[in-house]
Amino acid sequence: MGYVDLDFYKNTYFGETLKSESDFNRLEARAEEMVNSYANHYFDNHTLADLPLDSDRLNVKKAVCAQIEWFLDAGGVEELANAKQSAGGLTHVSVGKFNYEKAASVSLPRSTAQRSNEAINYLRPTGLLYRGVGQYD
């Protein structure tokens, strides 16, 4: 189960409107993966309940919501689907007299396009961004 449900996203975080609940579930799962990456994979071995402070748990939830909004601003579910295609993916198809060409994308490189600075700012006071090498607990 995800860290954030649609009710939290809409009524506590007051996030942007989504097309459907399935879009939310998909974006939430991807945002959760990104937040875990920002937190140096803390949540691979821990749960949200393992965080000692309520404020830390709330900030992680807000970070996931901020990452969802970042994905929405970057194109939403369609952007996530396009991200799976390689840079040298199919751009031209011809079948008989029919031709199809995909327009060149004018977006930021994927390495920067996925990172929400707002999500990272929510994580700053939690200490999850600064877990040093060799820290085990």
C-alpha cells in the first residue's frame, strides 16, 4: 500500500486534479519510488511508521504529493509511459502509402525532469537526505 491515498492528496495536500484514480495510483507508485531514491533507499528496509516523528511522516507524504504534481506538470501518465522508451526509439513508421512520424519532444532531459525540488525540500528536515555511509538501523 502506498504512503499517500487519494483522500490525503486531495483533502490534506490539496493537490492538482487528476483524470482518474488509476492515474493517481500509477503516479503515486512512481512518486514513492522517487522519494525512496531521494531518501537513499531508506524505505527498502523500513516503513513510514518507522520514522520517529509525526512531522517526518507527514513530510514524506507531502514529498510524495509534490512528486506527483511534478509528474503532472511534466505530462502526467503519458510522460511516464514515454519515459520508458529509449532515446533512439521508433519515430517513423511507413505501411504502404501511410506514413507516421512522431514529433520531436521539447522537454527537459529525463535526469532533471523527474526531480521535484519541492519534494526534496519536504524531505530536508527529516534527515533522510543525509544518511551517511555506514549508518545501520
